[in-house]
Amino acid sequence: MHGTQPASAIAPLRTSLMRAALALGVIACGLGLRWYGFPLGLPAFVVKYGGSLLWATMVFLLAGALLPRLPRGQLAAIAAAIAVAVEFSRLVHAPWLDAFRLTTVGALLLGRIFSLWNLAAYAVGIALGVWTDRLTHPAKGAPHSSS
């Protein structure tokens, strides 16, 4: 069995790749919502907070891709800490930071305006990430669905 790696070494890599792929899908959905939500006639609430929800889902999945061995609860805590830090960073105003926030990338990554409602959207987004992760990575010993 030369050249093969034990399953325990492959599993985290597979988990990381799956979470990264899911994160890319979430990013595509988030960009689609931000760019096409209003032209499609979606309410502002759905576009604004749907984007925040998907952003937090992405943060959870990327944390999971980078730290595949951590349990979901710890990943959720890390994602929540990042989300809270980013939201409260909007209260900090430095010329270079405000200039970055005015760019498309800066607005998508950091946002522009502080809102406590975003924290609620982030909590739902992280819960969505945990749920999605459970569907794609059932616990060891858990029954797998064939459908």
C-alpha cells in the first residue's frame, strides 16, 4: 500500500474542499442577489439582509475550510466573532478604511454602515452554514440518506 494515505489524512482535505466549493456557491448567490436583486424586483429587505446572511454563511464555510478538524460549534463561534468584529469595525473611521469601504470589494467584505440588524442576519447565516455543513458532512456513525 505504498503511496496511499490513511483515510484520516484525506478526510480533512475532502472536508476543506467541499466547504470551499460551498463557499464559492454562496459567494455566487450573494453577488447575484446584490447585483440582480433590485432589478428582479426583490424587496430591499431581502437584498440587504439576504446579502448579510449569505456573507455570514460564507465566513462560516471558509473558517471550516481553513480549520477542517474543528467541531461545528467552534467554527460557528469563530464565524460569529469575525462577523461581530467586522460589524463593529464600521464604527471606526479612518480615511484609508473609509476609502476602502467605498470600493466594491470593500463594501462586499466590510460593509459601510453599522446596523444591529446585521448581527441578526449574521446569526441566521451562520446557522444556515451549520445546517448546510451537517447535510454535506454527517457526523461519524450517522445514517446517510440515499436520496
